[in-house]
Amino acid sequence: MPIDPHALRRKEELLANGPLIQALVEAARSLPSPDGWVKGEFVLRRVRERVPNYAHQAQRYAKFYRLLEDTGRFDVELRKSTVYARPRPD
């Protein structure tokens, strides 16, 4: 499968944005969960509360779960039609 140069550039820009990645991890960890897995929509809601310009910083991602995957800091699972994410240990 050919490598999409736009996807590579988008990921590079995301990885250069340490504060946004840290905010995503902190948002996920702040949500109650017995096993560490939280719904992606809850992470998104929490990060939007904490990062006022989140939409501008992540505007190139059509799917939030892809943004989580590209950080390299999350395990992401699709369960039926719901996305779950779990921050990886530091």
C-alpha cells in the first residue's frame, strides 16, 4: 500500500505538538475506568474542555481515533461501533 504523504505530514505535525499530546493523555487518565479503557467520545469531550484551541490544533483529522493512534500513546479498540482508548504506560 503506498504511503500517503499528507498522512505522514499530519502525523509529524501532531508528534511535534507535545502539549496537545500531553493534554490527550491527561484527559483520558482523568476519566474513571476500572481497566483503563475509556470511550473515545469522553476523551474528546474532556480534552475540548481543557484545550480551548483543540479544534484548530486537530483540524486535519476527520476521525478522532486516528489522532489518538497517531500519537503513539494510546491503545485503541473498536467495540461494535464505539471507539475505546487506553493510555499506554509512560
